[in-house]
Amino acid sequence: MGARVSDLLGGLAPSATLAVDARAKALKAAGEPVIGFGAGEPDFPTPPHIVEAAARACYDPANYKYTPTAGLAELREAIVAKSLRDSGLAVDATQVLVTNGGKHAVATALKCLLDPGDEVLIPAPYWTTYPEAVYLCGATPVPVMTDSALGFRLTVEDLERARTDQTKVLIFVSPSNPTGAVVRPDDVAAIGRWASEHDVWVLCDEIYEHLTYGGARHVSLPVVAPEVGERWIVVNGVAKTYAMTGWRVGWMIAPRDVAEAAINYQSQTTSNISNISQRAAVAALTGDLAAVSQMRAAFDRRRRTMCAMLNAIDGVSCPEPEGAFYCFPDVSGLLGRSVGDRVAETSAELAESLLETIQIAVVPGEAFGAPGFFRLSYALGDDDLVEGLERFATLVAKG
Ligand SMILES: Cc1ncc(COP(=O)(O)O)c(C=O)c1O
């Protein structure tokens, strides 16, 4: 008898970040004093004017029907206006497809571009979804390791080492999950020029565009590197900017022929995104950015606290992240030695041991192609953050 599940799906890895988060939430629900550093979502509620727009939409029968596959006209127009306002990216609504979150936009974009045999450059440490989404297209993910001494900022030299004749796409994410690295504007432009010289498409993941700290700022690659011409796709969404992870609204913007292929694909798979969520997204995007600047101030404070507390632990070293809401410390100094009377040989074992002994949930670097590291989200309350890191520091000090 053949396998019950296809070879393709049988070979797919589960999302490690969602798994850690689910485990932490389950333990918490069972009464354990778990502090979760695993989640990739803001701890703030969605701003009230957005929730109210959704509530009103529930009472409008127009929203009980299918919308066009590509999304409500108002939402596509709001995405056009927002792109110009926030990053100077000038597009028209026919280039926009509304998707079920940014993750769906990434998967759809890759589906539009890839054939078996194509290679996709993925800067590492990488968001755990990218290689699996490439794999699902029958193409080959090629991790491109960045240098922790350079704050994990991608360079043209890193890319050139990994390029082959099969390289079709570069996934470019800045600010980055999991490292928080933000590539400098000049380097973004250089990466765009490199892509155009080698006919490489750039899939720009801009989901963390508004979460940058200190002097760092996000720039949109097709804006600072117009040389990429018609070989770029931008993906984005409301999840991180407006604390709307559960509403599931993202989008992709692409040259018209690719956008049409994506809309066609979505028409045969998921159809439109929930109308209620789309109405909420219209309210989010046509409103101001006051909520995100408040969240950014809180994240910035927590970022500095977390980074300082991690660096104070013997055996842990953490470059200061400049964007998103993650710290990505090197914990290799804790491996092979006693921590809380246990000896872990890998960061995955250490993460497991921390959850069992001091009830803190972190995602091990293995999930991001970087063993020896941890990813800790600082999108949690200040008190929990401090208490969780104190537990960690106390355990390490005990040996
Ligand atoms: C780098 C990156 N891109 C895209 C997403 C997708 O977000 P969502 O599908 O919730 O819109 C995430 C979420 O964690 C992310 O970290």
C-alpha cells in the first residue's frame, strides 16, 4: 500500500514557531506559570476604531457575499495609497491581491514564480516558513548565512557566493525575523542592483516596515533600486503594524502579469478573504499610524531591557536588534555545560530544558537554520519579560 499522505506534504516541516507558541499556551491554560517568548505577535489589542469598523461590517448584508477574489476595491485602493504614503512605492490597484495574511502572500508569490529546479536565495537565519514555502513549489531553498558580527545584515558578497545559473528569486526581509536586522538604505539599493544585473527576482517581505528603532529605517527595495524593473514582488499585511495577527489580512503587489496569475490561482484555491476582516483592514490602512508609534515605543523599551539582560548572562551574547520585535542571542556558550543541573548539547535541547525547569518558552535557532541561537520575542508585557529573563539568569548563575 502506498503512503497515505503525498510525498510532497509528507516532507513538509511543521512551523516550529507556531508549535512553541501552542505548547506554551497549552501549558499556561493548564495552570503552569509559563512565560512565552515564542510568539510572533504584538501583545496589544487591535485599536478600537478598527474593531468598530469590523463590528459595523457584520451588520451590513453586502458583506455576507463573496467579494472579488483580489479583494474589495476600497481595500486595494487603500493599499495603493498606503504604499505611496509609507514607502514611496507607486503602484495601481490592478497590481494588488489581498491574501489571508502575509504568510499566504509569501506562498502565493513563490507559487507564481517558481518551477522545479529553480533556486531561491534565503538569507539565514531565516523565518522558518520561507524554505518550506519554496519546497512546496518543488523548487530548492538555498540558505545564505549572514554574519552575526555584522548584525546579520545581508550583503551583496553573501549573495554572490550563493548565486548559480538556477537562482531565480531572492527573498529579502528587512527588518528581519528572527534577527531584527535592518539593512542600510545604501545596501538595499546595492542588493537591488545586484539582483537586476543577474536577472534575479526579489520577493520583498515588508511586514515589519514600521517596527524600526534608533536610527534604523525601512526602505522599500523597488523604490531605492528602480533597476529591478519588473522583477519584484512586495508582500505585507496588517498583522504586526496594527496588532491584527488573528484577522488574517495581507497582500502582495506585483507586476500586472504576475498579479493576474496570482489572482487566478487564488480564485481556484481560497477565493476572497473574509469581508469583515477586509473592512477592518480598510479602517486600519486609511487611519493614522498613532497606534503603531505607541507600540513601537513600548517595543523599543523592551528591546533595550531584553538585550541588556541577555548580555548580562554569562555564556549569552546578543547583538542589538534594530527592527521587528525579536532578540536573537548566541547561546552556544551555555552548551555542553551544566545549566540548572542539566547539560544540553544543542540549543533545541536547552530550549526544551528551559521550558521544563523554569517554564520559559523560547524558539531554538534550529528552526531558523542557526543552531546555537535562541529567538526571543519582546512582544510581551514588561513584567513578564523581566521575570522570565530573571528566571533564566538565576538558573545559569546556579550552574
Ligand atoms: C517575516 C515574516 N513575514 C510574514 C509574516 C506573516 O504574517 P501574517 O501571515 O500573520 O500576516 C510573518 C509572521 O510572523 C513574518 O515574521
